[in-house]
Amino acid sequence: MQTSSMWCLLRSATRVCRRGVGVAACVLACAAPSASAGSEWQLQKDKNGVAIFTRDVEGSPFLAVKATAAFRQPVEKLAEYLGDGSECMQWRKMCKSSRVLQVNSEDERLVYQVLDLPWPIADRDMVIQSVTEIDPASRSVTVRIETQSDAYPLQKYTRAETSSQIQLRAIDAENAEFTYIIHVDLGGDVSPALVNSQLVSSTLEDVERLLAMAGQ
């Protein structure tokens, strides 16, 4: 979705629309479905306005993680930090490279990413399809991510499987709520216990980095 279109829809209630640079809805380097079956969310960390939750996911040894935070930014400004998939989002530490493979529409695109994972885990890659949904009534943007591993040939990396949801919701004209849910299957012989042990800290660091970019 181009930023200009996004802003027009988000501001339809006040009939204000601005022109802007291109912003699309590619999100997270490793993330999870909001509707993943599993246990209830358990609060693991609440620091500097960032709340981090985890829960079990049915059929997976890897935990899901959810982060929420409030931003002193209009929702359309916050959306700019999501990028368009042509490069890594600066606040995502583990993204090594990102490029768009195919643009299906203003709301949908296919993206190839390489993940820079901490030792001793080898780097992974993924092919993700992002779809943006905008609700002018609630002034919210929801981005849904699903892996499409068969859409691009295998490379030298083990391919990760991922799915996610990220939502930006306007609290008022100058403030927004940021929520995303993360689940990842890195494939290969990586230890789920090792991955799970780092979820809370790595997610908190990413959101704190985004807050810093937003001047908070």
C-alpha cells in the first residue's frame, strides 16, 4: 500500500489526505499468526512501556511472542517504519537483507529476506507474502504475513517458516498503539529451548529500538 493511499484512508473521517513516500506492508523477520491455537498469553516483561507476552502454540515446540507498546506518533507516521520490503527495517536487528520479488497489488507483495541469527544458529532465509488491511472506521492498519516458501527457489540457507500479524491502531490524532505477534519455525536442527530462551529479550530490544527511532 502506498503511503499516500494509506493516509487518505486513515484520515477519511476528517477528509484529510497527504502525499507521501511509498510505504508497504512488509513486516517482521520471524513472526506468527494471531490466531495460532495454544494457551493463554502470559506476561513475561513490562519495561519502559513495552509489554512482552509468550504462549505455547499447539503442534509446535517454539513459543509465540507478542509485543505491545504505545507511541507518541500518528498512526500514519508510525506506518512509515514498516518499510516496503526493499530493504531491512532499521529496528529489526536480525534482518540481514530484504528485497521485493513481486508486487501483486498496492496491498500485497512477495518478499525475500535473509535473517542474521546469533551464534550458534546459522542464518536462515524466508519468502513471505504480506497483505495490508485498512479500517478507516477504527483508523487501524493490519498487516498479515504468511510464508510462501515454494514461490522462490531454495538458496544456500535453511528456509524458515513464519507467519505473523502486526497492527497499528490510532489512539487519537497524535498517538498510536503498536501490536505484533511472533512465531517462527527456523527448521534444521536448532534447539527450540535455545530459541525460546531468547524470544523475550530480542523482541524487547527490537521494540525499544523502534521507540528510539520514534523519538521516545
